[in-house]
Amino acid sequence: MAWRRWLSILTFPCVLLAGCNKYQHKKPDPTKGVVTGVVLCADTGKPARFATVNLVAAPKKGEKNEGGDPLPAAETTVTDLDGRFRLEAVQPGHYYAFATLEGYLDPTLAFDPDKLKSMSAGVEQRRYGIEQWKDHLTEVTVNVHRASDISIQIERGAEIDGTVSFDDGSPAIGMRFQLFRKTEKGGLISVGLSLLDSWTLHTASDGHGHFSVSSLPAGEYAVCTLMPSEAEEASGRVCLGNTFRKKESKTVKVETGEIAKGVDIEIPLSGLHTVSGLVTALADGHALGQGKVRLLYADDRETTRETSILEDGSFSLQFVPEGKYILQVSEAHDADPKSSEPVPAGSDGTTSKTNPGPRYSDKEIPLTVLDDMEDLAVAVSAIPPDKTVAP
């Protein structure tokens, strides 16, 4: 999976995707080295207890960006009550070390996800991650038969606190959130990296509607709450200033170590609608069970919602505010595996993959949402076998 690989720019898949056990220590190995040290909190000078220590191999000079090459192994452990740690059996080489702890700066919240996705997986992304986080990295060289001792400091991050409620005054409980950081040019970039469950932030409002997003780098942020959904891209959002569009959101500035309080969002109980329907083949009207449906704002074509077509050809987008949109259907094809045919043998002689069947043209239709729209019919044309969809 592409997301898993580009998250490897540092050591995040090991820590966040359960690819290793940071509490299980390696046995000593005389053919390798040892890294020991202490992690301290810069704001208090006290030990950073139970902080996660990460050790990632530095890119080698002249190392090529070949996606098929495995990334160097990452080492991870947790500090003790004195803030100390020990990593055994580390391959000799040059490394960067850093530590994370709730409330302190988190590198995953500092990267630009769109920029990462535009890069080739592997060395290029790893170099970008190291460059972006270089002020918070400690260099260490590991040698055979030797213990390298280092000291790591972690810096208190910025924090945004507030409440989310409905317009009748009741708290909105269990709501998820999106943050967008303002760039020097005035644009907004997403904060956080989407993991296996498709959510970029794991903050949720508590039983009183209170929420807190911590470990942030200093910056100016637009804050949005997300309506309940199976994935972030399918969720409706309500942003600070009680607007549905991130570009119209009020922003809040916060410095490193500062807490911005009173960031409150109110969700309307009326004026939100459901847009649903069926995607079919134009030729014979049968349902197409795979593909994407996106809802774009008509004025600037910003994607406000995205969902997958279900096996019966249906789709549903909830909590859509009144307004003018473009409904876009793309990548539509049949879901029935019985209609698939084996792909001709390739250079490796295998025929295990299957052809998903006919592909269909993308289609867009204008929509003006004033009420629920639950019976939309979208018929798309098949693409002739010798044609491809224009990029």
C-alpha cells in the first residue's frame, strides 16, 4: 500500500501501524552497535518519561530513489522513569534520532501530505522528511562493539482547545476533526498523515463536546469538525466561524508551547441534506458496482465530499448543505467478478490477475441542492476496448 511506504520516511509505520513492538528489547549482538541516551523535556528540564524514541538511517550519499528497494531498518523503543533508553543490536551506520510524546512536537503534523504524495516513494520522501524535521533531529554514528550515548530534547507543541456543539445548545460528542495550516502564500494545507483508518487526526470531542489538538508546530490554522462517516473524505465538515467551506473558515494563530482556547464550532441541525442515487451503464441499464463519486463546489471545483460506489451501484452523501455543486462519477466499472477475464500472461508468465471488465467514461452533472435528493440516476457510457480515458 502506497501510504504505508511513504510513511516510512522516518519510522512511523513501525510506531503507528504496529509493524514492531517498541516495548520488546533486542538482545545484545557483538557484530552490531548500541545506542543509549536520555530524553528531556525542553520546557521543564525533567525527564521525558515513556516517550517513544525513534532511530532512522540517514540517506547515503548518492543513494538512488528506487521505489523497489527496501528502506533501511528503523529502531524504536520507549524511555523509562528516568527518561533513559537503550537500543541494542543496531546496524553500524549514520542515523538520526528523535522522540515523540503527547503534547510535544509531532513530525507527522509538520509535513505537507500533498507534497509527499507528489514524490517518488523511498529516498526522496525520506530526504524531505529529514529536511523538514532537521532542527529536531539528533545525529548519531553507530559503530561495532561500541555504545553511542546521545541526549534528545523534545519541545512542547502548540495546542488548540475548544468545544463543538449543535445549534440547540447540546454538546456534539465523538466528533472528529480536520486542521488546515495556512501557508506563506495564503493557501491551506492539510495537517496530519492519513493512516490505515483514513483519518488524519485522531482527536475526538469528549462527553461535553470539548476537544484538544496538541503537538502542533506554530502556525495559523483553520479548524473543522467532521460529521460521522466511514471515512474522512466522505464526511461533511463544519469549520470555525460556522461555515461549511475550509476557505471561508476563521483561523487561529498559535505559537509553540501556547494553548489557543475558545475555538468553538456550532453545527446546524437544519439545512443539511442527503444526496444519493444509482450509477448504471448507459447501454443496458445494469448497475455498476465500483468507482468513485465526488461532490465538487460549482464555483471553484473544490472537492467537498468523496465516496465509493457500492456493489449494487448505489452511493450516498450525507450532511450536504444547500448550494450549487457538480456531481462527478469516475473510475466506474462492474463489480461482478464473474464478468472478469484473465489478463494475458506477462513477462513473468503468470495469469493470476483478472481484468475487471469494461471501463466507463467519467461523467459530471450540475446539481442545485435545496432539499434531499435521493433518487439520482447517473448513466455512464462504456469506453471501447481500444480506447483509454483521457487524463
